[in-house]
Amino acid sequence: MKKTTPSQDFVRGIWKENAVLIQMLGLCPALAVTNTVKNALAMSAATFFVLCCSSVLISTFKRLIPKEVRISSYILVIATFVTLADMILQAYAPVQHKELGAFIALIVVNCMILGRQEAFSSKNNVFRSLLDAIGVGIGFTIALVMMGGFREILGVGTFFDISLFGPNFEPWVSRVLPAGGFLTLGFILLAMGYFEQRKKAKPPKVEAETVEVSS
């Protein structure tokens, strides 16, 4: 594995290696619960909590976990924090807890979280593992809020339950249906690919050479 600095551990998960938009991980919650921004934020917060706590714990006790049972041990740790996240959401955000339903429990099998434990937390110290988890969590939140914002604005005509277009707006109901998640993600990826191609197509800037003329 290529050596990286702590700042690179933090930054790369936000956009360059975004779990949803680049690596295509964690798509189940990204497609299922992003019909509103509030639901997207609630799922992001729960996933962020589980990712950070499990990364710290696994990095701390990585030497005590036998290699033969490491995956099952990681899942057990993740499941413990998912249970805590589920109880916290139920106590402090009961509406979002009801909206998210079974998808909170499905955080246990989110390949993004398990993948970070196997690829990073089990091989690095606590500080770097926490930085990596925070970066990945922020990137995951950006992706979900972006999708939730587009779907809520077009599908309901609101943003955080604030009406944007007035009573005459005709909502695109398809955007808040399951198919709307696939369409929204597809359009986002299409736009990203388009701008990436344009960026590559630009000719490289040639720095003007300063020619010294001797008198």
C-alpha cells in the first residue's frame, strides 16, 4: 500500500475516493433513504457514528484480534455500534427513525464500513484510522445530502420542509420513488464524468519562458 500522510488520509475519502460517487459502496442507503434531506442526514449521522467508533475500537485492539476471525469480529463490533445508533435515533429523532426503518440495521452489512476496517483500521494507528473514518464519513454525507436535496426539491418542491416554488408547483413524484434514487445517482455520475472529460480535454498550460537577452 502506498504510504500517505495523515492529511491525505482525511481528504481522500471526502471526494477523490468518495465511497458512493467514486467507489460505488454503500449504495443501498444512498438509493433507499435519500428521498428527503432530513432522512439523508439522519442516515449519514448514524453511519458516521458507527464508522468512527468502530474504526477507533478496531485500530486500538487490532493486535488482539486473531486473523482467522477478524471479519466476524469486525462485524460484531460494527453491530454493537449500530445498535447504539439505532437506540439514539429512536430516542432523539423518532420521526427519522421510523422513516429509515430497517435500513438502520442494514448499516451492519454496509460494505463501506467493513471495507475501511479491513483495509485501513486494522493496519494503522488510532489517530490515522479516526482521520480516515471522518473523511469517509464526510464524503458519504456529502453524497447522501446531494442526492436527498435533488430528490426533495424536484419530487416535493421543498428543502428541509421549506416550500421553494409555491402552491402552483407540480412535483415530480417519480423523484421520491425508488426509481428516483437510481435516476438521481445516474445524473450525478453523468455530470461528474462530463466535467472530468472536459478537464482532461483541456490542453496543458504552457508557461511562458523568459528569455534573457544579453546586451
